[in-house]
Amino acid sequence: MAEKTAEKKYIISKKIDQFFIDLASIFRFMKRFFVEVWLPPYEFREVIRQCYQIGVKSLPLISLTGFIVGIVFTNQSRPSLTEFGATSWLPALISIAIVRAMGPLVTALIAAGKVGSSIGAEISSMKVTEQIDAMEVSATNPFKFLVVTRVIACTVMIPLLVMYVDFVALLGAFLNVHQNELTSLTTFFVEVFEALTFLDIFSSIIKSTVFGFTIGIVGCYKGYTSSKGTEGVGKAANASVVMAMFLIFIEELLALQIVNFFRFN
């Protein structure tokens, strides 16, 4: 019995030690990014290529998801407002919900699944096939070329995708509202923008920028530090998605508290 208790304590202690080791490794990785992002050479061509991969190639999935979100949320909100005879509030309610929370959160979660896993798997496979070692031998900085470019691209493109998803979701909501209440396009969007404030739009952009940085840095970290072997590629892709989504929810909660503090004070 005493041996089992001692073994459990040892396992718990080892897991705690590993947690803090991983935490220190992540902070060193982020510190290296913030140092190298300012140092030449600047890989502008690779940044543009990654922006295309992250932004343009995500448009079909993002468009469909945003359109469905707008329609579904409108359908779900209508019965509650109908009970109070307040269906005219639908455009304002939809705009606030989509711009403040649903647009950034849905876009970030989809990007974490599509972009985060892709980055983690790509960098990890390059490590397995020793392409990263080959880049170091050829006097190329692999961290600058692989990590910095992808994190910058994610940080830039996710806010743009969020604004696009907001528009597509509002368009889907308009079609649903127009079908049921015969509201005109002009009236709908006038009510949408009247309900929004500068704080709503600004906080959405800042929040989505943080989400983008999180997706990029997590995917790159998991891929760059993955264990060698084909199994490590799968683990890196899976861990990139899980950790990015977990951090996104935490950041959403913190952002909500900060924004509400400024809104009500």
C-alpha cells in the first residue's frame, strides 16, 4: 500500500514538473519569436504565400459556416422575440451577437481546426524528414522562415476572416428576416449598425488578432518541438487543434470580462 502511494505521488510530481517544463519551453519559444520578428532577413514572399494559404483557401469553409450561423441564430432567436412582440429587434440582436462573440469565436475555432492542424502537421513532417536540419546547413534560419512567417500570417488574416464572416452571417440573417418579416436590405443594415458601438467593433478586431496569434504560435510550437517519427506528426496536428481551441475559449472569457469592464464603467 505504501509503495502504491509513493508511486502515485511520484507520477503526480513528475507530471507537475513536466507541466512547468513545457510552460517554460513555450515562453522561450514566444520570446524567440518576438526577437526574430524584428531581425532581417524579412521573408515577405513567404508571408504573402502563407496569407494566401490561410486566408483565401479557407474562404469556402468559412463562407458556408458563417452563412449557416446567421440563418440558424435568426431562426433560434425569432420564437423568443415573437412571444414579446419584439421581432423588430431581430436585426439589432443578431448584429450584437455576431459581431461581439459569434463571428470571432466561430472563425477562430474553424481556423484552429483547419489552419492550426495544417501548420502543426507541416512543420512536424519537415522535422521528421530532416528538412529543418537541411535548412540550417544551407545557412537558412528555419525558425524565421517557418515559424515567424506563419504566425504573422495568422495574426493578420484571422481578423480579416472574422470581418468577412460577420458580413456573410449578417447576409444570411437578412435573407431569413426578409423571408419572414419582408424587411428591406436598407432597413436591416441601418438597424444593424445602429445597434453596434465602436467598442464592439474594436474589441472584435483586437480579440480576433489575439486568436490568430494563438493559432499560429501553438501550431508552430507543436510542430517545431514534435518528437521524430510519423507518430509525432499526428500528435503535433492533434495537439495544435486541442490546445489552440482551449486557449481560444480562455481568451474569449478574459476578453469578455475586460470589454464589459470598459462598457459599464
